[in-house]
Amino acid sequence: MGKGFYISKNQAIAAALLAAVAVVTIIALSIVYSKEKAKRALPLNDEKTSPVTPTSPPSNEPWDKYRLPDTLKPQSYNITLWPRLTEDAQGMYIFTGSSEVVFMCEKETDLIIIHCNKLNLTFFDGHHAKLIGMHRTAAPAIKKTWFQVETQYLVVQLKGTLKPGKAYSLSTEFKGELADDLEGFYRSEYKEDGIKKVVAITQMQATYARKAFPCFDEPAMKAIFHITLIHEPGTIALSNSREIGTESLQIDRINVIRTRFEPTKKMSTYLVAFIVSDFTYITKQEDNKDLMVRIWARQKAIKGGQGDYALSITQPILEFFEKYYNTDYPLSKSDQIALPDFSAGAMENWGLVTYRETALLYDPKTSANGNKQRIATVVSHELAHMWFGNLVTLKWWNDLWLNEGFASYVEYLGADYAEPTWNIKDQIILYDLYRAFAVDSLVSSHPLSCKEEEVNKPAEISQMFNTITYSKGAAVLRMLSEFLTEPVFAKGLTTYLNQFAFGNSVYSDLWDHLQKAVERTPQLKLPHSVHDIMNRWILQMGFPVVTIDTGTGNVSQKHFLLEPNSVVEKPSEFNYEWYIPINWMKKSGEQDQLWLLQKSAVHKPMKVSRGEWVLANVNVSGYYRVNYDLENWERLLSQLNSNHQIIPVINRAQILDDAFNLARASIINITLALRTTKYLSLEKEYIPWEAALRSLNSLFLVFDRSDVYGAMQAYLRNQVKPLFDHFTSITANWTTVPLGHNDQFTQIIALSLACKTGLQECRDLIKAWFRQWMQDPDDNKIHPNLRSTVYCYAIAAGGVEEWDFGWRMFKKATVAAEAVKLRSALACTREPWLLNRYLEYTLDPEKIRKQDATSTIGSISSNIVGQPLAWNFVRARWEYLFKVYGTGSFSFSRLINDITARFCTSFELSELKQFQKDNADVGFGSGTQALQQAIEKTTAKIKWLEDNKQQVLQWLISQSA
């Protein structure tokens, strides 16, 4: 699954820079903890169906355990579903269906336990299901059946026992609500030419297939699926495999179409997909290939050419992965579909990949360069899963990191193959490595892999879809690939995929195959086995800071913690020490790789003379930070200020990011970190500037309500002015954009930071552009790359007229990427009443789609005026928000991160703890870890401010003088 909701790079830059548009009095609101009522339950009971009844407290019975017993194993499903795309007499959208699952008995048992959630089942002879034996096997009679609501099971108790080695068939008929909850089989609504359209969609990962049909809903319970969809004339049906036939018929005097699909490959329930819509497609079928590649979307989007870019890169990316894995694409088709409502960024359903519209559709007239890059990386991520995740699947969710971390790493390789001029592979340090560091430097972090028994409940599974899983997983696998070399890494992947094709594996199976690849490469020498090296990176949380003393050559490691006085209560069998591959260089060039295998060691080549410097973690291939003796830091700063291009681009970003985070951890002085930014007036590259902005944004968030803010603005205005002037010159006074892919991102930074720090030329430009658009709404001359920045700062500088214009353009937008830019920018206003009104809009799906509600609240909270309003809004409506969004894999935890990002006072910490206490009975679901991390980060910031605020202020004032 894609990494939750995304924003484009230019939006991310604007959001990072928004933190303090101006100093404003914080609006105090009285908080009434009014708990809104949950939405109505599904009133589907009739004389043929049975209601779900309450159950007794959990016991040690198998139906009270969240994991399925090992007694039965599915072989195939035969599923027929009929979604109704119009409301019934009760004003409900429903679907009906039938399912037959053929399973093998592995161990003798008198119980059939199968997942079933929020479905009303039809009775057969007084029971919820019908059981028969296969191949002349006699089936025992059913004694009784019931729902176990807490564990989401249908339990079938038998009068006799099922026999090992024998096959049986369990049949059910059911009815469910086609709700708008973005889970299981759900509906999405949108308007086209003023007409409401309804689409039936699925999202099964991680535990929602049971909401569409009764099934053994665990990833290791692979089976073949025979799917039939019944749908109204004028709509099309899609599923994982190719259509094998349609027929028109009448059911209950209703004209319908019945579409049947080829049997799927053997696969997990979470990858099953089916969609009914009136969408259309574009296709590309190579003459020498049987593979059918199609991009599906709303008819207007396809006719407008918005699917063309995704189609153009799909075939090259599939070809890249076929070569990379040395394994053919396993299916005969690759459908990708853009959906109006989708909770994640994308989902790798085998053969039918689902996306948010912003992750698949590109319009050259309105989409930014960042939108295009996002499509390339998300498509690459999902297609990587067709082998790694779908062909070979994790045994259980405790190893989710291997699935998602791997796709998050190789997405850069696939995108680089499709767009070789972008130099995109280096961006992994910005969008995965540093993102992982931010969380993994907390004592509330967790290891990549945990024991199976630690992940059982659906909420526990949802919590695994987090930054550690995706971004740390990507970073450590990249490090592994670097020290093995890419060819050896790929050879191990090939044998791994071949052995476990259509089956399941655990992480150690990959280590086995990589070790065999190492042993077949005599010239590759590792200090320990792949198992011994990598287990230290995945079985203990955190990462090291490597400290190099160039005066003695001593190299040491220590567990890096953002709050140095925090207590690590989680024990580690490795005592928080790692086997660390260190690529390093001197001023004269790269040196031989070093392995640090203990707490500290002396490496004499790192002892250098005056005038020479050492730089470790070249190309930032390792998952660790680096600190040096003060003299070496001074030499690196001198090099940056005299000729920064001697240091590789990616390592210039590393110096900035490491220095600021070492200062946040009180390992080096904050003034040393600030001095790394002095050379930025000379810098033109995107990655160092983006790294600097992320570090500086952490300062903005703690200082934008204090007297430090003015001095900080003045200093950064001076630093960005040369960059702003550079782009003024090469773009004919901002009338064009540069040709280079990354240069376009740097141009956005120049504009954003210049406006944020009060550069008048920048603000005048933005006001003029936006006013020109307001005067002629049908002719938007603002370049798509710059729109997020322009919209945000123009709305921030304006009032209700600008906001209302932005809202009208948002509602009118027909391209999702443009709508996202406007939706985010509307959160930039400095008018509290407009922000409060906008917060209320997030509760109305007619105004803000459900998939966008939490990210909109997050955007409002990034505004210094909006942050306290959003915090109060969330607290007052926690119960409602939790019910609607709390089970989501990403959105809820990100909401908590967003609304608490600016917290840095004792009062805010006490409010946060009180919030945790007040809502303990409601719970925090997938945001549980994020809340604990927010408390930890706030505590650390309070202490850091006490020690560093005056130093920062004095240094900034000295630079202005």
C-alpha cells in the first residue's frame, strides 16, 4: 500500500514554510468535550437474515483469539456480488452476495472459524451457512452457528469432526451496507456535469476483506478466487483478473449485467479487488506481449488526457522490475484505476491497482512537476509489489516492513528507469531516511520486526502501517543493497522469489537467499553473515550516531536519542550496538570502506593532519548520523564556505541535517548547526536546500511565537536573497521555469522562503499573480509548479474575498492535483473565523471529501493561527473523529503529528497528557504510537528551549549586525 495520503513537493515546501506567516495572538477557545453520536448502524435485518448479537467477555476458546486456528486451509473461493448504486427504500446503499469457500482440513476439528464482519447472513435450515463434503466426502451436520463480534468471526460448530486431508465447501449468502467508510466494499460519490455518480470500490488491506465476504482473512491463507459481479447496464465491472464473459439478464425483474472473471492466481484476501463504475480507460498493448495495460478513471479525466503519463511509464517500469527480479510479470493484465475516494495513496491489488486521483492522473496544464514525480514513484511502488508482496507475501503482519520497506526502496529505482534525467534516487534521503530518523530517535519507537504474538488485533495491525515500516524499512534495505552491491542483492531476490512464489515467507528467508548470493560472490567479503549484520538493524529500535575523532582516529558508536536524558526501557539482545558499514572520504577523495563492529575502534587512516578533513557516510548510504571532533567540523564548514562543490551534493544535505539534529540532542552546540546554513547563499541545488528547510522548520515551529522569530526571518531573508535573484535572472523575472527537474523544485523553495521571510519583491509578485487570476478566473497564468506557494501566500495576505475565490475555484476544479493545491492553500488564511468555518467544513463530505478531512485539519494546524483552533476542534470532536477515521492506517497518526507539531511549552504538554487521559475510554487506534511520540517530542522541546533559546537569538542578531 502506498504511504498514506500524499502532497506534492511544492505543497510540502509551502507547508513547511507556512509555520509562521505572521505573529498573531493565539485564539483561546473554551473547550466543551461534547461527544458526537456515532453514525447509525446498518438496519438490514429482515425475516431472512440474522442480526449480530452481543457476545460474552473473551475466553480461551479459539473463537476469542484474534488469530485463526491452524486446522483449516482455504483452496478456492467462488464469489458473486451485486452492489446497488442507488438507494433502497430505507435510503441505504447495499450489496448482496454469495460465497463458497473450498477448504482443506489440516487437523481434525469440530469447528469452522471464518472471518465475517458487518455482514448479515441468510439462514440455511436455521444456520448461517451450509457445509458439504467434496469428492464424495461426508460432511458432519451443523450443530449451531453464531457471530463472535469482538474477533470478527462467524463460528460454525459441528456435530461431528472434519477429517484431515479431506476437502469441504462452506456456502453463505449475505447482505452488507455499501457505506462511504473507505473500507472493505464501499461506495464513492462524485459529480460530473452536475450529476451525482456512484462507484463501488474495495480496499481490503489489512483486515477488511471480511467486510465484503466471509473469508479466512489472513495473508498466509492464500487461495484462488473465482469472482462474478452483477451490475446495472451502463456500468463496467473490474476485478483482479481478465473478464471472461458478460451477459445481460433479469434478476427480480431488474435488468442487470453479469460479468465473470478468470480465476485469479493463488493470492491473499487483502489483495482481492472488484470495482463497478461507469469509468473508461486508455490502453497500450505491446505487439510482442500478451500483457494488457490499462489506465482507468472518470470519463472526463481520460478524455482530457490525464491518464496518458501514467500509461507511458507503466510498461517501462514493469520491464525494469522483470529485469531487476529476473522474473516475468506474473499476470496477464495490469489495470490501474484512479478513484475519487481512497484512504491510502494507492493499493497494490494484484492486477487491479487502486489509486487516489492525485497519484495517477496528470494534467500538464494544471499539474506541477511534483505531481508528475509523485505519480512516477507511487506507480513504481505499487508495481514493485506485484512480485514482492503479491507473488511472495509476508506470513503475518509483524513482517510488514519487508513488504512495504522494500517497495519504498525500489520505487526510486523503477522511477529512475522511467525518468533517467531526474536523478531521483538521491531523494530517498529526504523522503524516507530523514523521515525515519525523526521517529526512530525517540524512545517510543519500535523495531522494524516484532514477534508474531505482538500483533493480533486489527488496530494493532493498522499501527504497523507507519513511518518505521515504510521509511526505515526502505533505508536499511538500501544500506544492505549498497554494501552487498546491487547485482548481489538482485541475485538473492531472484532465488527468493523463485522459491516462495505464490506462497509466504518471513524476513529470515530473504536473509538466507542473500547469504547464498554472497557466498557465490568470492570477491565480496563481509565481516559477518547477512543474518548477523541485519538482525541488529531490524530487531532493535533506533540507530547509532557514529563519532569520529580526526585527532586520534578513534571511531565510536552510540544509540542516538533526540532527548539525551530519556530512559530506554525496551531491552535489546544487541545492547543497542550495530555492525556499521562506513563509506568515507577525505578532501583528496574516497577511501576504503570501514566496518565498525564494536563500541569503538581506532582507524588510523582517519587521523588527519591540519588542512585535511574527513567526511563519513558518503552518499548517505548508511542508516546512521555522524559527529566529528570540533576541529573537523570547522574544516568542513570552511570547505562549504570556500568551495562547497568539493563535497558531494547529497552529503551537503547530510551535514546540515546531522548538525541540526545533533544540536537538538545536545551533542553539539546549536550555533555550530546554525553556521552550516551560512554557505546556503552560495547553494543552488535542491537536496541541500530541502534538507536545510526541514531543519529550519523545526526551529520555526518552536520560535514563531517568540522574540527569536524576527531575527530568524531577517537572517534567512539574507540567505535566500541570492537564490531568489538567481531565479529572477534565469526565468526572465519569474515568467518561465527552469528546464532541470530538480531546479524546478529549488525555484519553489526560493519563492516560498523569500515570501515567508518578508522579501517584498516576492510578496508583490504573488499578490499581482493572484489578483490577475481573480480578475479572469478562466485564465490562470500562474505556473502549476508555483501555484501551491502563490495560492497559500496570497490567501494569507488577503481576506474573505481571496478565501471565497479560492473556495469557488476548489469546488470548480476538475483536476485532482489542482483541487489539492487549493484545498491546502485555503488553510493559509490568517482570519480565525475563516479557519473555524473551514474546520467545520471537514465534517461535511459534500464540502470536503472524507479521504481529505484529516489532511485538511492537518493543513489548518500548520498555520500559526489555525493550530490552536485545530487542536481545540479535534479535542471537542475526538469521539466522532476516532469512529470515522481512527482505524485508518496513516491518516489518524498523521493528524496527531500535525496538530501537536508546534507544542513546546509546559502548558501544552499538560494539555496533551490531559487529552490522553480524558479519551482513554475512547482510544486512539492507529494514532496510539503517534500520541506517545507527541508527548515525548514535546517534553524534549521544552528542555531544549530552556538550554538553547538565548544562544539562538544572540547568534541570529550577531549575523544581522
